[in-house]
Amino acid sequence: MSNMTKESVIYILHALAIPSCMVRLFYRKHTHRLGWDDLWAFIALVFDCAMVIAINIHTGPGNTGMTSSVRWAILITFSSTLWGSRLSIAVAIVRLVPPGCGHRIAKSVSVLFGVTWIIIIVQKSFICGGSPNLNIAKCKIPKETGILELCTDLMADIWLICSPACLLWNLKLSRQRQVLVLSIFASNVLLSASSIVHSVFIINQRGPFWIGYTAQIEVAISLMMCNLLVLATWIYSRFYPTDETDDSYTSSQSTPWTRRRPNGPIYGFEGSVLALTEISGSSMSRSAYATLDNLPLKYTANSDQPRPRSRSLDGLCAIRPPHTGTLSLSLRRVQSCPAIVNFHIRETPKKPKKAYNISWKDTAEMGTTSGSARRMPPRRGARPVMGGSRRSEG
């Protein structure tokens, strides 16, 4: 492979990485979803553009007077682009991890990425710029720097690969979030392979050309993989607009009582663990598990009313269903929780939306909230207040 072909490969990779980052930032700005991960992606984009300019100056004609400064600029912009892209991916993972110990660990790892970035910049600055009499153009990256970069790259890549795998294994994510997590996993595998090759070339001292060539490939891949997180979900939402989507890929931390399906409707009363099943409507099938606290007697999903503390079991409240229709409700007692509520919604578009409020003591009288009722005898050995079933058919 000639030098011209090798340079063409580098320029093609940068020509793909830089526009992809611009498209990503424009899309997030257009949808008003700019976040911290977009900030670090923008910083990586700026350093990558600076590195491309520095390479052209370094390899172009008449560069003898600027070689020292350009060489130092290439070293700094390389590490800044690489770790800026990794930090953007790490912040995106923080937004996907639910609140708890894992969320705190993800935040700590992101801070550690930033500290590692600073350490590598300082180390390269002192090696090649510590003495004013040192010719930076002839500065040879030592083997110790390659070992340090290899160790930090491996630790960063292990986190960026294992954390998406844990998210896929432990959490029940929507289809679009699964695409996002798989994109993180695949992108970091490619980034890890390129960083290992570059570090091995530094350790073996293969020469400045091959070290610089692999560095350019690693930087371009890192910037492209950083943008793949947003572009993959955006492209998926264009092809499958009917799926449950979340372009901002925020985690369930905004809804503290739901872990698996944060956008699902909430049904229940204070202090109970409820299982919401058999929700059916037009193109809708959901299952959510929630531990509820401090729900008022009358609360809807879109209500702005405050939720005062209430210790009464009379606060069993069915929140307004997501589709208009009739609500069938049955209560039964189990050992693991005070009650399990099963809802079935049958769509009737002509009827207005209603908010159903069921009193806890109404279940003892086998009453209904609306429509006709069919009285069911209590089960043998069951307490009257929770026994039997109750149905409301509109």
C-alpha cells in the first residue's frame, strides 16, 4: 500500500467522522435535546478538526519553521479527541443507567475518564515540551507512554463494553433503547481494537509513520462511534415510527417509582407493590412494575396537583387509562404484597375519557365505579374485604 493510499484512507475516515458529528449536533439542537454528551462530542469535533489542520501543515511544503509547534499540537489534539469521544459515550451510559448504586458508579467512571484525560495531556506535554531547547519534531514517544495508553485504553474499553452488556441483561428496555445499547456495544468493540493496535505499535517502536497512521485511524473511529449512539436511534425511529421511542434516551431516573417502563401509566395506592398487566388498546401492550408512595386519592398521569402524604388504604386510585374505554378491575390478596391489580382496557373511542376512583372499602360490598356489576361470591377462607373478584363492564 503506497503512502498516497494510506493518506487517502485517513482523509476518508475523517470525512465521515466530522460530518456525522455535525449532523448529530444539528439533530439534537433541532429537537431541543442537547445534553452533556453532546458537549463532549462537540469538544472532540473541535480537536479533531484542529488535528486535521495540523497534519496538513506538518506534511505540507515549507513547514520547517512550524514543525515543532505542529508536532506538539498533533500529540495534544490526538489525546483530546480520543478521550472527548470516550467521555461522550460514558455520559450517554450514565443517562441510561437507572438510579441507584449503578448510576453512581457510572458517574464516578465518567469523572475518572476526565482525570485520565488530564493526566495523559500533562504527561505528553512534559515529555515533548518540558525543555525549551528540545526539538519537538524529533520527540520520540517512549515505550512507557505506550504502556500507559494501553492500560488506560483497556480499562476504559472494558467499562464501555461491559456496561451496555449489563444494561441489556438486567433491564427490560424498549426496542429503541435496545438499538442504542447495541450501538454502544458494537462501537466500543471497534474502538478497543483500534486503540490496542496503536498502543502495540508504540510499545514495539514501529516508527513514527505507523504510530501516526494508527493514531489517525483510532481518532477517526472514536469520533464516528461517538456519533453512532444518536444516529442509530434516529435512523431506527425513521424506519419504525410506531415503536415506543425516546430520542433523548434518558433513563428512568426521572420517574423514581418505575424501573423497567418509566413511561407507562401508574395505578395503585400508597405503600403497595402493584403489577400492571394485560393492557390492551390500539397498538399497545405494556407491563410495568412499580413501588408506589404518597399517591393521592385523585391523581392522573397528566395532573400537576401535588401528591400529599397519605397513610390511608382507602387511597386505591386507578389513574386515567391511556386510551378511552371501559376498565375491568379485580383485586386479590397475595402474601408478597397487599394487592395485585389487573386491568383490562377495551377501547370505545366514542365515550369521553374518565378518571376512575375506587374506594378500598367498596370492594367489601362488591360495588362498582361505573356501569353494571356482576356479584361474585367470595372465595372460601378469604377475608370479605379482599375476597372474590370484581368486574366492571361498560
